[in-house]
Amino acid sequence: VQLQASGGGLVQPGGSLRLSCAASGFTLAYTTIGWFRQAPGKEREWISGMKRNDGRPYYLDSVKGRFTISRDTAKNTVYLQMNSLKPEDTAVYYCASGSRIITSTMRMVEGYDYWGQGTLVTVSS
């Protein structure tokens, strides 16, 4: 069982990146997916999620309208499209998966069973 996150890099303010989270050993669509980020010196922060039963997306207010979560069931992969990036978006981004998560616990790190290794996003001119 593994989650592999990728797609990070250096981008200028206002630019875009698409992060990918590929699963192996289990079916992502049967779980709730979360994207988190952790900036230097800060706690890990939930930014987006997608529920397993209906695929409904959820977003942190600060990324709503700029980030879009999606999934490709055929590729067993979840994506995070990030547009209009700001320097404050700089962080290591993690994907996570959990099978027992409900809406009220989606933002909690503790609720997730599996984590990707993280991919660094740096927004700087």
C-alpha cells in the first residue's frame, strides 16, 4: 500500500502547478482523500479533500477558487490543480487517504491511514 505524490517545483507568483497522488495496493475511490501542506515552522494544514462516497470536493477558504481537486479512477490517481499561486502557498504538500473519515474529521491529520511522501512547492520570483 503506497501513495506517491509528485508535481511540485519552483513557480513564480501567479503561476500554476498540478500535483498528482498515485495509489498502489488499494483503490483510491473507496477512500476519502486529503491534501495537506506544511510550511517551515508551521503545523501541517489541511487544504482540500474529496469524499469517497460522492466525490464531493472540499477546500480551505484560502485556496477556494484557486485550487481544484479531482480524481481519475482509471489511473487510481488524485490531482490538485493549483492556479494563481502565491508566496504563502510555499510548503511541502502531502496527499493522504482514509477509509473511516467523515466530513467533520476530514481536516484532521489523525484520521488518515496512508500518507504520500510529500512534494515541495516553492512560489517565488
